[in-house]
Amino acid sequence: MIAHLCADRPEFGVLSGSASRILAAGLAVIRIDEFGQSYQPIASSLIRAILAAQDADGGWGDTVTTVIALRALLASQGNGVAVERAMRWLAQLQKPEGAWPDGPPRRLPADAAATAFVLMHLGQDHRLRTVAKVVDAMQWLETNLEQLDAAGKRLAQRALLRCKAVRAPSATLFAVTA
């Protein structure tokens, strides 16, 4: 099911070989939301399954699964304690230089693919930007692109463009001329 939900979606490419009920539920919720069908009963059932599987520390086991679960909870303007706990988990897992490891414990090495994945899916979210060092993560990723294969580099570059768009000052959009 995960492979079908990731088909033709390069931003989910790292997941295609994964097998997890939380990943499948999260991806399904994301796709349901993209089709404007979040009101369907299946979406509520999947959200309840994701919430029930959240670890006591706020994550869902590893960085990528946590990002997908969190993105699913954020679908349709999601909010709440589970979201706050997951954001804090990601912020606490982040390394001092700004990168994320592939999963806990924090002492694992910085991982360019995990960092690109976090930035791609959550780097524009104001809640993550409040608790984590997104700008530091962007800078770290820009200097460590060589760690990624060609597909990973494309994902990282897309993630960086999306995150930079948020940083751009809005005042320049409406320049006043005399």
C-alpha cells in the first residue's frame, strides 16, 4: 500500500521500500486530505490509529515516520497536544548544527536524507520554525548535499526552495515607488 501511495510522488521516495502501519495510515490521511475528503469516516479512523501509536516521548519511533504522522495530523488544519509533543520531539532530536539524525537516539550521526525529508514536509510550518532551528538545518543541508544520491539531491533542493520562500521578506512583494 505504501508503494501505491508514494507512486509518482518524489517527496515520498524514501518511503517506497518501507513497511509500517503508521506510515501507511499517515500517507492515506495525507492523500485523503489532498482530495478534500477529510470528512470521510476512514480519515477519522486513521487519525485515531496514528494518535494511539504515538510514543510517550512524542515521536513515532524514527524521524521519517514521525514526520509523516505529524503531517497527517496537520492535515485539514490539525492542531492539539499530540502535534505539540511531536514538534518538540523533532526539535529535541535535532543536532546542534541543525541536521536531524535518521532516528533516536540523538547521538546518531546527522543524516542528509532525514534532514531533507523534515524540511520538505514540515520546513514551512510555523510551529516547527518556532521550536526547531530550521535555518540552521537549511544551511547544514546546503553544505552536505554530496551525501545524497541524485534523487535525494533533487528532493533536498526542492525542500530548500520551499523553505527559502518562507524566509523571503513579504515587504519586497509590494515595493512602493515614489
